[in-house]
Amino acid sequence: KSVHLLFGQTADDEPLAFFYTRSENAGETWSAPVSVPTDHAPPGRHQRGHDPKLAVSGDNLMALWTGKGGGPFGSGRLATAISSDGGKTWRAGPSPAAGEPGSETAGFRFPAVTADAENFHAVWIHAQDMDRSLRHAKLPFQAENWTPTTVIDDHICACCWNQLRTTDDGALLALYRDQEPSDMALAVSRDGGSSWERIGPVGAFDWDFLGCPHVGGGLAPGSGAFGETRLLATAWTGDAESRGSYLLTSDDGGRSWHPQLLPGTEAPGNVYTDLARISDEQAAVVWDRSLAPGSRAVFAALTSDAGDSWTTPR
């Protein structure tokens, strides 16, 4: 399988530039980087979890980022670039929610993207005045415009990153940090994003926090129809009684979860986590850990039994 990478580079007095490359041998070698056009929407401020995103389905690729604007922290509308030839060439693409009232003064923050067999999908935090909502839109391949925006949840955390995944049968899963309480939450769409069901918390830690921890989570759906196979997730909580990063499994479509601390350690310094499905039974988890003041390291572990057990972290 191919590994796809979108990365940015900066130079003195030059705006941030994006490039695309891919590997066909698990990262041992990479293709020559191809420039991704950004002149139509200069990139805005980016940070951990708020980085540019890449969605891939066959030869259809979409790069998506937040442009400069009048929203919180200088954030503006989402911008895209599209490739229909496997990343060899790119063209400027349309912006989600570009025509909505107030979009010129809103911030479109912490986007997440995915692609199914026919569409690109994006979710993001819509930040305007006191509004912090999670929204979705889709862009059919070769279409000129995104579909109208759907509000998934109208009251969420302001600055935690989101995850968007597709199941093998086409369901969409969105993982995001809710508020009141500030636990991670799952929402599901079974009709391509036209409507969403808010399933509930991913790990019911009941953490009440009047702020934003700037920490998202990871999500890896299994194979088959949604609700019939296991879901894997990661989540961090700052709750005093259960503080730390957790691996969670669900066998009922995300309505209940079994949490366990990350394997091999109960260190509270494990914070930033992510998950990737490798096969029906295999998945990988990665995270950051504090080693000393000002020092961090990245660790990984694997599972071959859908999350029941994990290898010793490396």
C-alpha cells in the first residue's frame, strides 16, 4: 500500500508552501515532492493538531488547510487543492461553506478529512463570536462545489483536534472533544453526512473543565458494517481521579467503551495519541511521553487481536 504525505516548508519572508510526496515501500524511499498550489488561499496559522490534511481515494486526492482570515487567532476559511491523477498534478479547489452567511469573519479550525469511493469529506470547528460547533460537508469527485454544511454538534470544545474515518460499508465516524463534560465524543452518519447521530462519550470520565486542553484523540474502525465489529479509540482526560491517556474498545457501535491505560506505563505524561488500522485484527497506536523537563519522545505499540492486548511500547 502507498503512504501519502503532505508537508509544509517555510523560507525567509516567504509564505508557507505545501508539497506532496508518496512512498510505495513503507517509507524507505519517496517520490520527488510536487508543489501544491496555495496562491488562491495563503495558509494561516498552524499548530499541533491544526495542521494541513490529506484525503486519498484511488487517484483522487485532496489537500485541505485553514487560510488566513478574520476568525479567532487569525483563522479564516478552509481551502483545498485537488489532484485527479494520483498526486502528479494539482489544481486549486473549492472551499467548504464559502457562501454561508458570516463566513468571512468565522474561523474554520482543526479540520479532519477522509474520502470514500465517491466523495471527499471534511469536519471542522466553526468558530464565530461565541459559537464553537462541529460541522461537516462533502465534495463529490469532479464537483465544483461542496454540499451545504451540516451541524453535527452545536456546542463543543474550541481547540482540540478532530478525527474523521469511514467504515468499510461507508459510514462516517467523527471523534471530537465535547463540552459539559469535556470528554471525547463520537458521532456517526450512515447517509454520507446528510444527517448525524451523536452516540455519546468515548470513555465516560465526566471531566468538567472550563477551558480547552488542546488534546484530541485517535479512532480506528474495524471492518464490516458499523456496529457489528470493534471500534478502537484513544482519549486523554485531565480528570483528577483518572488523568492520563487511554486505549478504548467498543463492541456495540460506540455506545459503551472499555478503557485501559496506554500499555506498559501509567505515566501521566502520555498525552498526544493517534491510532491506525492495519488489517481486520491489527492496529498501531502512537503517543508522546514526557521524559524530562523540556524533553519528549514518541512511542508505539501494536495489537494483533483487535485491541485485547498490545506489544511492549517501543
